[in-house]
Amino acid sequence: MEKSNRVAVYPGSFDPITKGHVDIINRTSEIFDRVVIAVLKNMTKKPWFDFEERVQLIKKVIGQNEKIEVKCFDGLLVDFMEQNNAGVIIRGLRAVSDYEYELQLSLTNSMLSNNKIETIFLPASRENLYLSSSIVKEISLYGAKIEELVDESIVEDIKRRAKEMKEVK
Ligand code: PNS
């Protein structure tokens, strides 16, 4: 089957999904016919949430939307792209510090796909410029408010996990 540029894949760890991710997902769904959120199963850094939990949190936040699908992947992103007949990867860009890593990812994916896969960067919205899953985890460990950083539907899930993480430390 021909790969489609109408399908965009938004890959990431989503440990956990933040308002920054949600903003990129919503904006992508305005541009493309279909958005596949691709959750990396096995991360090098030990995640707070296993991949099934990360998928559940995303589904809770996104709700029912016929344009948006959540899937997991393992191995190379380009293989997942091929299996899903998708030609475009979406990545959000925050500060300049993201650029080098993102360029590396996009050039590698381009090389691995014989230039068939394109990466499109969406600039983070102003309010999300310095927001990351790591910041959410870090401050929730110390009991700080995370309501402005993640969707309210998952605030309690994160606070509960933060408490558990503190207990095992
Ligand atoms: O949210 P993240 O952690 O910045 O997402 C990184 C991700 C999942 C996009 C990247 O690590 C990835 O694509 N991993 C799969 C392995 C792969 O394809 N590597 C080649 C590109 S360097």
C-alpha cells in the first residue's frame, strides 16, 4: 500500500503525557486526516509508568476522537511508520536545546527510510516552552502543583505514582 502523507505519527515516551503533548496532538489533528500517537514501549531510562499505563493516561486525556489513535511500538520508528503506511513524523520543538537531538532523530529516520519519511516540527506554544514530562515528575515528587502542566483527568494518577516513587527511594 502507498504510504500516506495524510497520516501523521506523533512518537514519544509520554511518561506521562503533558499539556505540551496535547497541544501538539490537537494542532496535528487540524492539519492531518489521521494522527497515530506512537508510544515507545521499552525506554532506556526506567519509566514511571509502563507502556500500558502510558497508553491509558493518553486515552484518558484525549478521550474519543475518530481522527486520533494510540498505539505502542518497539524497535525502529521507521518500521512502525511502514507498518502504518505513514510518511510523516511530527515532533514538537521547544527551546533551542531540543534542536540538536531532534535534528539527529530526523536525519537518522530520513537515512533509514531512504528519504521516504519526513519529519515536521511544530513549535511548542508559548505556555509550554519549558514544559516536559521530566519536570512534571520532578516537581510532583516534592508535592508541587502540577495542575497547570497536565490534564486534570490524570493529576491524581501522577500524584499517586509520585508518592509510590518516593516510598521506594
Ligand atoms: O519522547 P521522546 O523520549 O523524546 O521520544 C523519543 C522517540 C521515541 C521518538 C525516539 O527515541 C525513537 O524514535 N525511538 C525508537 C528507536 C528508533 O527508531 N531510533 C532511531 C531514530 S534515532
